[in-house]
Amino acid sequence: MNRNKRKVKLPSSEQLQGWEITKRIGGGGNGEVFRLERNGQLRALKILHRGDRIDRDRFQDEIEAMR
């Protein structure tokens, strides 16, 4: 199965604590990214495809690169 074509199961609104998913921003081999809005604030939510050690390490590298 091509990982890039997987359907991501989004968390329910209760799990998002008032954040609304307004659109899918994009996706790739590591996961999919969605735009969230709440009270005029914007955030991004990334859902990893597998969440294994390699994906978590890559995600941590992305976080560090944005700091």
C-alpha cells in the first residue's frame, strides 16, 4: 500500500478541545498536516502515518528546524 494515499482518521472534536480543522494543508511519506482554527488563532496538526521511532525522530527534527 502506498503510504501517501492512506486515509487519515481525524480525532473527534472532543479530542481537539475546541479547535476546528479547516482544511488539509498537505501530506507526504511521514504524515498529513491540517490547518486548525480557534478564536482567530491558527495552528497546524500533523498526524504521523506510523508513529514509529524513525517517524518520531524525523518529526522532532522538523520541530527543531522551526525554532
